[in-house]
Amino acid sequence: MNVLINGVPHDLPADATVRRAVQELTSAVAGVAVAVNDEVVRRGAWDSTPLSEHDRVEVLTAVQGG
């Protein structure tokens, strides 16, 4: 299935979850926030939240700096 992750098309398996989308972009385990179609998905629901064709996924990572 085709989904947009941070505005870029990605081809994911039909049974992909939010966690799979996150893994497409980062290996970070902390400081990551996700929204699917403008709805925030809490970390505890990443494995149980399926994606659908043409979903828009935004993956945001916190960056330290000064």
C-alpha cells in the first residue's frame, strides 16, 4: 500500500502499522511523535494502529541543540 510519510510516498505492506511507518524513518525509540491524517497516535497504540492506503503520516523527532 502507498502512504505518505512526512510528505514522501512509501510502499508498505498491506498490514503495516504506525510502528512500521516510524521504522521507515528513524531507529530512535525516544523523542518521537506521530500523527496519522492529522490525528496524534499515542506511542502505546503504534503497534495496534493499522495504516490504510493513502494515509498521511507525520513522524516528528525531538532534536537537542542550543
